[in-house]
Amino acid sequence: MLEACCQVAQKHGLLAESLGVKAMNLRWNFEFGIRVSIPLADGTALNPERILFEALAEEYGLLPDDYGREFSTGRERFRVAGIDPRRPRYPISAERIPDGQGFKFTADHVALLLKAEE
């Protein structure tokens, strides 16, 4: 299905990328997401989460380059996936590496864990 969407998007000069399965009921249906965007000059898709992260990272004690970096909490590995300024207590969004499950962290905790990875 993603291939068909990519072909239609490419026909119109756009890029389509999968956002993954959002919900699944094995008996009745499944839901998935696709983001269609105008390609940037280098041919990659615009990533609004990355742009927001790069703009706000320093306010939270992180570096703009920290987007996408991986860190470990000791038991599990996570990837930095964004900042949500509407969540003052847990503004940093991260995805668990094996399954992509979303988690929220404090900015100080993520900064500390990223420094430990260096």
C-alpha cells in the first residue's frame, strides 16, 4: 500500500513516507499513517518534528544535533524523537528502539543520559 502511495506522490513531484501502524484490530481493521510532503532541495522530506526540536533544543539544555541520538536507561534503548513545549514536566519525546513505542522524559534526564553515551 505504501508503494502505491509513493508512486502517486512521485507522479505529482511529492514524497510519501510511512508513519507506521497506528492501531490494529486483527479481526476488523488496522490504521496506518502516511506523510506526504514537498521534497527539499537535497531530495529529502521535510521533518517538522526535527525543525521544532532544532529550534527549541537549547532552551531545554540539549543540542540541535541531539535529534535522533540514541541513549540507554540501563535496561532499554531510546531515540530522541522531538520536543513538545506544551508538556513542561516531560517535554522530550523518545521512541523505544525495538518497537517504536513512544515515551516522555524530562529534559535534564535526557541530557544526562546523552552525556553518558559520549
